[in-house]
Amino acid sequence: MSISKKISLVTVTYNSEKIIYKFLTSLKLIEKQLNEIIIIDNNSKNFDAKKIKKISKKIKIIQNNKNIGFAKAVNQGIKTSKSDFILLLNPDT
């Protein structure tokens, strides 16, 4: 069975620096099936977008200048998605 490449992964971060790198590295196992990885950062103190983008070419980052909350951030990611399906995962998954 083949998985469609029309899947976007959306995750929201807020001061999750210690776990976001492990999370993104773990996605290497399924990265081929993902069209894009959308990260919405809710104004974390130590968010290094340049370092995160080096992990995968599929990563798109939205950086908010304040913490807008989980639900609004998820909706931001979904709105920017170019895929038919959304996989919503927390970075501590």
C-alpha cells in the first residue's frame, strides 16, 4: 500500500527547543511520505529557525511575535498547507 505524498505535518512549538530537534530527526523515517513539515513557533525564547531548517528541505516555519495559543497556531499551519491531508503532532510525541 502506498501513502499519498499529499500529507502535511503541522506542529506547534513554544519553548520546546530541547525536544524539537529530536522530534524532527525522528521524522526522517516517514519524511518521504510528507509533502511538507510546517512548524508554528509561538514566540519561543530560544527558537533557532536557521538551525531547524537545516534538518530538512521540507520544513516551513511560521514565527509568531506573540504566543497566540495552540488552536490558533494550528489553524495558521493548516491554512498554509498545500496538501490534501494534515497530520497534527505535538513536538513531544
